[in-house]
Amino acid sequence: MPQEKRNGLIKALAISAAGMVCLTRISMAVGEIFNGLVLLFGLILFYYLKGSVNLPKEIKGYIKAYFIFVLCTLPSVFFGGDIAKGLHEFLQMWIWRFVVFLPVVAFIRKRNYLINMLTAYTAVFGVDCFVTLIQVVYHLGNNNRGWGLGGSSLGIASIMCMMLPLAFIILLDKNFEQRLKRVTAVTLICNWIAIFCNKSRGSWVTSLILIPLASWEYIKHSKKLLAAVASFFIITGVVFNIYEPYAKRFESITNVTTDRSNGDRIEAWKSCVHMVQDHPATGIGLGMWSREYVPHYWTPADTQKLPHAHSNYFHLMAETGLIGLAGLLYFTFYYVWHSYASWRKDYNPYDLMRLVSFLGYVVFFGQIEYTLDLSSGVRIMWFLQAVLFGLKFTKA
């Protein structure tokens, strides 16, 4: 393939990936179109360059771990009672939403492209967060909680759990370009506003854990940086104490009796245990939770008749059984451990960013919300992981 044509296809791929991640929460249909373009340009590049595609061994390990997890959910498709439904969920959840990852890590090797892609999404996410303020001020929602550019209030909360600790690393680390730092600084302020407007207690707790984890290596030797990060927490704490509704909402995090948002989750998790007791190996079937829960496992203790289990681990345990759960736990452990181990080798920011974003989206917030089935959120997560891998292995 001529170099000019190759460069043109790679540029088109980068634009398509950035377009997908920037627009997927605004319009699902437009996001799907850009996702299709990512797949198209990726296939064309693979066809012409397949002999020269050479992924680093480290990336191959993560991909292998992911597909081991995915294959562990496959038996639930064929033994769950509705093969058509299960196969559709399988392809949609594990393949289609993963599309952006492989072409980006395989073909985009220019740092300038990767930084521009990350800067573009960071800017859009800042707008996403600021919109929550408008929604709350003008009482546009039903529960006085901002949801941003699209989806649900928990959807934007799940993305905040990735982007907030990433923002701290970008601002504290010297390796990032000034244009990205400037955009990130504004987005951090918007994200801080959205913390209050969105009112997700799960994102509060997740951020409380991950921001110190993300910042510690930078602030432990710098009083100036330590003071900056501490000021963020102090100002946030003051706001919580001044406004009683926030203080009460924070205190309700451990309330599983009168707070039915918490209590109903516990009841749903109990039902998930009953589901896997009845179907231990392969579960009730991928995508079958909403069909099985109310008719067969719901109890009046769940006052909302929840549409899903509000947990990656409990939900997939119920739908894919112990085989699927084992796959998810293996993938989680692999991702967390290897990201941490890679970071400890040379303390580069990219492994740390991958670690905290995965912990935020899949593990911590994913324990109180079924984030692996949030279409936009999953694609944003894989976009971020791919860009961060690219930055690690790209020299210029």
C-alpha cells in the first residue's frame, strides 16, 4: 500500500474513533455509525498491512485475557433457553462495543494523533459534565439529578469514575502536552461541578478512593502538589457540610433499610445468588435477567422491581453462572495486577491511568451499577484503554 494512502486511512481511523467516543452519548445512532467506520477502516488496514501488524506482547496478553473471559460467557448463550437472544447480547456486548480497541492499538502509532483524540474527548466530557449544572438549575429532570448529554444519571457517573482520576494524572504528570493539560484543567472543574449535580454516591466513594491512588506518586515528594490535591478534597468537604442535603445523602451510603436505592440492590443481589443456585454452571442465560427476575425471583422486598442487578459481578454471575463469573474474575485480576505491575516497573503515567480507569469503571462503580452493559460507557472505556496503550508504546 502506498504510504500516502496508508496515512490517509490511519487518519480516517483516528477521526472515526474520536468521533465515536465524542458523539456516542449525544446520539447513539451517530455513535454506531462512527463505530462502523472504525471497523471498516480497521479491516481495510488489516487487509493491506496484515503482514506488518505487530502488537506488543503486553497488549496481546490483555487481549487474550479478555477473550478468555468472553469465551467463559459463551456456554450461557447455548444453555440459557433463548439462543437468539443470548447470541445477540454476546455479539453486542463483547464484540461490537470492543471494536474500537483493536484498530487503535494496532494502527495508530503517532503520539500527536493519540493526544488529539484524548484532548477532543476530554473537552467533550467537560461539556457533558457542565450540562448537568444546567439540568439541575432549570429542573429539567424528574429527580433533580443531572445526566449530561445523554443516557442516565448513572451513565455519566460511571464515566466520571474514569475521567476524574485521569484528570489528576494528566495535570500532575510532566509527560503530557500543554494543550491537553489546559483542556483537562477546565474539564476537571466541570467534573467537580457534576459531582454535586449528578449526586451519585457511588461516584463519590469511587473518587474518594481513586484520586489519592492516582495522585500519591506525584504528591508524596511535593508539598505544593500535595496542597493542591488536599485543597480539592477540603473544598469538596466544605460544600458537603454546608449544604445539608449533600451531607444527608453522603451519610445514607451505608443505609440499606430506609434507603431503598441501597436496599433494593441488596435484594437483587440475593436473587442473583438464588439464580446461580438453580443454574450453577451456565446461569439463566446471557441477556435473560430481566425476563427471569420478576416472574421467578423477585420479592416484594425490592420495591422498584429493578431492571438489572446493578452490579457487574452479581449480574453476570446470575446470567452466565460460575463459569462466566470465573472468567470475569480472571479478567479483572489480570487487568488490575498486570497494569499495576507494569506501572511499578517504570512509573509511567499510562499504566497508572489504565489501572485507575479500569478500577473505577469495572470494579468499584461496577459493583453498584451494571456498567458492562452501558453501551456508551463501555465504548468510552475501551477507547481510553486503547489510547493509553498507544501512548505507552508510541515514541513520537
